[in-house]
Amino acid sequence: MTAAICDTAAEAVDGIADGSTVLVGGFGMAGMPVHLIDALIEQGASDLTVVSNNAGNGDTGLAALLAKGRVRKMICSFPRQADSYVFDGLYRDGRIELEVVPQGNLAERMRAAGAGIGAFFCPTGVGTPLTEGKETREIDGRTYVLEYPIRGDVALVGAHRADRMGNLVYRKTARNFGPVMATAATTTIVQVSSVVDVGELDPEAVVTPSIYVDRVVSVGSVAV
């Protein structure tokens, strides 16, 4: 499978529908696909469910999307930080829903979606408000809670480089949730610093193979 190489970020996010579930990569701002998010703001899709590690930082990237009122629900691990004032304001005003998911569970629920796993049992969160109402089971003397996959209509991912087929390599911490999100979405859209010819990437360094990637756009030398 060969990904489509887009000329602009606007072309890359074209067609994202209102009401979509959008997986957004990034650990804070590390690896956040800011150019794709900015293009999504311009594109106008609304009533979105966004799945990300954080609920936005400062007033750029995901925070800017939240500020525009385009997000109906956030699913994340860390909704509150010193600079998460956009989300804080929306949540206190009752203008956005929140589902908090422990970080390991968040990654595993998306990985499960990509792997075709129907559900899995995990001990994280047992006995806390995060697992109230969920099915539990005792396995080898320990209580586990049933968790279901998180699937996205779209994944917005920041990678370091891609080749013209769509194979991806990442840069250090910016890799974070990108690989699992790419497998868990119907359409995976990636911003990279550069697109190189097939054969220029070391196959041993490719983390996300092109079969999971639908669209790629080069945004120049940025920290992704």
C-alpha cells in the first residue's frame, strides 16, 4: 500500500467529518501534529471526540482546536497541567465532556483496536472511580477490569520522516503515541519534516509501515 503524498496540510485533512473521533499524537507538545491541527481548524469539522495524552497546552495545537469550540469530548490521561487553561475553562463551564483514562490503558486500548482485539482485562484503576460500572473478573487471585478498544475515524500523527510509500520514522520522544494511533484509525494522516525516496530510510528504523498510513504531508524542518 502506498500513502498519498499531499501538497498541503489542508489537502491532508480534507474530508474529516463532523462528529469524527480523532486520535491526536503528542506527549504534551512533543510530537504533536500542530500543522495538521491548524489545518483542521481551518477545515471546520466540529462536534469532535478527541483522544490524546493531554488536553492541550497553552493556546496552540490541540488547545487552539479546543478554544474554537470544535471538540465535544476529550478522552485523555492528563487533562490538567499548568498551561491547560483552555480546557480548564471549557470544562468548568460545562462546554466539554471528559473521560480520563490511565496512560497505559489509553495506549493499550488503541493498540488493541489496531490488533483486532475485542477487549482485555487490566488491573489498572480497580477500586477507583475510573472503573465504576465496568465488568471485573478475578484472575489468579487478583481483580481485573474489562477494557474495550479505542478506535478512531482519523489519526493525526507527527513523525520525523516518511518515504514516498508512507513508511515512517520518528524522532526520540516525539514517537510516543504515534505508532499505536496509526494502527487504530480508519484514516491515518501524518505530518513529517521531509519525504524521501523509497530506499532512503533504513528498514530497521521504520516504526510504522506504510500499510497503516493513508496521507502524508511535508511541513518542513519542525520539531516532530
